[in-house]
Amino acid sequence: MIVVFEIDYVDIRPQALVRGLSRWTTASSDLDGAWQAAVAEVQRLSAAAPWGGDAAGIAFKNAYMLGDGPNIAINSGSEFVSDVGELGSQVRHAVENATGMDAEQARSVSSLLERI
């Protein structure tokens, strides 16, 4: 059974929003720092070529580097981490637009009521 919720209003609670966006910014910054450290470690370990030059080492290297190896994971992860950071800004912008529209509607209704 599919349940569809219809929401025809937006309830923005400024204090909760400020706290939430602050936490989002902190978390996304922490995520970015951890990701950069992880990328540096993968690159350091890969550059050290610890797999060796014997047949097993060469087979491992070929499998590890197949299809651009760890660079695909690094690039995908970097894009994801960037998107997480941007989402906070997008939410902030959407809320600013919503509250701006609400204020404009309030001015319009006020003006209409003054004329009545």
C-alpha cells in the first residue's frame, strides 16, 4: 500500500532552522576534513606501491588499478562530499525564498485589508 502525504503549507521555525543549519555546516565541514584525510592516505599508500613486483603483486596492482582504480572512488566520493556541503546552502536559500514570499504575501494582504 502506498501512502501519499500532501503538504500544502510550510512551517518554518527559525530557531530550529538556525540550529539545524549550523549543525549541518559543522557536520559537512567535518566530513570534508575526514574525506580529505582519507584521500591523502589512499594516495600515499598507492604511491608506495606496497603490492611488490612478484606475480601476485603485479596481479593485485592490475586489479587495483583496473578502470582507473582508486581514482574513480576518490572522484565519486569528492563529488558526494561537495554535494553534502552544498545542500545546506540550498536549504538556506530555499528558506530565505519561502520567508521572503511569505512576507510579500503578508504585505499584500495587509494592503488589501487596509482598503476594506
